[in-house]
Amino acid sequence: MRLFLLPISTRRALIYCERVQQQLSPGQSAPILDRVINKASETWIQWERKEKGWQKKLTDYGNQLFKRIPYEEWGLKSLPPATKRRLEEIDSGKLQFECLYPNAFLKGSKVLEVIKTLAVERQALHRKKMWQSIAWMPITIPFAIVPVIPNIPFFYCCFRAYSHYRALYGGKLLEHLTSKDLVRVAASPQMNEMYTAGLLHPTRKASREARRPTETETEQVARVIEAQTNNDQEDVMVLQRWNGKLIAEAFHLPEMEVEIERAVEQVEKAIEKEKTELDDEKQEIMKATERKRDMKNPEAR
């Protein structure tokens, strides 16, 4: 299986696992859970295509909620859960993992450390939220008496419980891989080119039409980004939102596009919030300093 470690900024990264479709033998049916998920996805898409009505409004609100789910959770959910059978397949060598990353924008020595952090830092949160969602399910059952409209609160609790379960056990699988050093890390020149093109060009169209960046250009762009961090004091974006589609196309993984776009949007907002809070803190310090100076020198007022 291929993993992708995608730096979004100089301090934040997205882990993504290529989804491999399981081949079913003739006469074999997909697991019940997979069939339920596929049916729910098909229904959601049908509702999105409606021009109006409660189904259309529901999908609009739902998509806004999806954007608020942390990108780290979506990334861990892309990993297969750490079942006993799957861990045995990994330990026996039947299931292997390779992690691609852009070495021009992320040091190879930090890759496993970043992966391990992503694997373990949110496990306690996902475990807690999973059980909270399960606990709310019986409370939401009475909403089923509302005519016509499905029991949305109940289905939402089910969705969040399953989402946290997948993130929790996706993280456990990632932790198992890193603890036993079973991830083969591989620098990707193609990812370097895609990142460089995204930073050199202002739009997706311009990036498509431009020639491929040279290694020299990649090195120059990487140095510029490093300088902008001010000796690692500031978090700097390295991935553009529109570039997600180009990266997804390059690796023939169309479903990766939305994951990258969501992560970039969330990180951009987080960095902007941090800058605003830092500016406010500096202003408060300046005001406090001025008040202290005035108290020491009342004649100066």
C-alpha cells in the first residue's frame, strides 16, 4: 500500500493512504458495512444533485460540517483499521507500506517522527468522541417519529462514531507500522516538482501550461520557504489549495484532491488565527509596558 506524507505548511502535514479496492471472487458479496457505506454515499450524491428541497439543504449543511472535521481525522480514516488479521498480515510481510514524500520540503530524517506523531497524538480524542457519539445514539432514536424526514440526529451520531472509530484504528495501524519500522520511506521527485510548480505559479492553469520545474528551481524555492520561517519561528504554507487537483491527477488518485483542499483550507485558517492572536498579544504587551512606564514617570504624562 502507498502512503503519502503531504506537508501542508512547514509545521503541519497530511497523511493519506491509497485506497485499494478489494477484488471479490464470483458469487462473493461485499461486507455488509461496505454495502451500507456505498449505499449512503450514493444517496448523498443523489441528494446533492437535487435543485431544491430538504435533501438539497441537508447536503449543503452536511458539507459545511464535513469541512469542519479536522483534516488529521480524514487522513487517518483513509488508512485501513488495525484489525488483528491485518496486523498479522503486516507482521508476516503479506501487507507492505511505502511512504512517498517531497524531500525538498520535508527532511527525510523527520518523516518517521511526523508519521508517528500523526498516529498517536489524537488517539485519546477519537476514543473519547467515539464513545460519546455511541452514548448519544439511544437519545436520538425518538426523532424517528418525525414524518417524511429521516432521523438525521441518529444517523449523524452513527456517522461520527464510525468516523472516530476509523480514525482511532487507522492511527493504531500507523503506530504499529512505525513502532516496528515497517514503513519504507521513499523520496518522490514527482512530488517535489508538483510542490515547486504550485509555489512558482499563481494558478492551476498556469501550472499546467508551464514546463516542469528543474532541480535547481526546486532547491531555490525550498531555500526561500526555509528563509520565510525565520529560523523555524513561523509556520509557512508550502501547498496551494488549487494544487491538490494536480497532485491527485499525477498519482491517479482523484479522491485525494478533496483531502488536500480541505487540509490546506484548515491550515490557512489556523495560521491566520495564530498570527492574529500573536498580534493581539504584542499589542497587550506594548500597552502594559506603556502603563508601567507612565506609573514610574508621572511627570511625563
